[in-house]
Amino acid sequence: MRRSVPGGRFAVRRVSSSDLFAGAKEVIVTHGGEDYRLRHTSKGKLILTK
């Protein structure tokens, strides 16, 4: 579920990890032409690597 949360002048978009991962253990996030891997570990942590 996506919601906007007031945050000063700009709204901050909140995305739940279950929506982001959609059952997968990792996703690729593209930023500035680079790919980053976001992993959900077995201990419930999130790890972002380039």
C-alpha cells in the first residue's frame, strides 16, 4: 500500500517492503544509471549493495 505522508514542503512516499519485494528475496533498484541490489535477509534485515 502506498501513501503520501506530509513532510515539510514535499510529501514523502511510503512503500511497504511486502509491496516492494512482492514475495521475492531481492529486488534491483536503479538510481542514477546504476543498479543496486536490495536483499531481505533470513533474519529480517535489509541490505543494499551496489
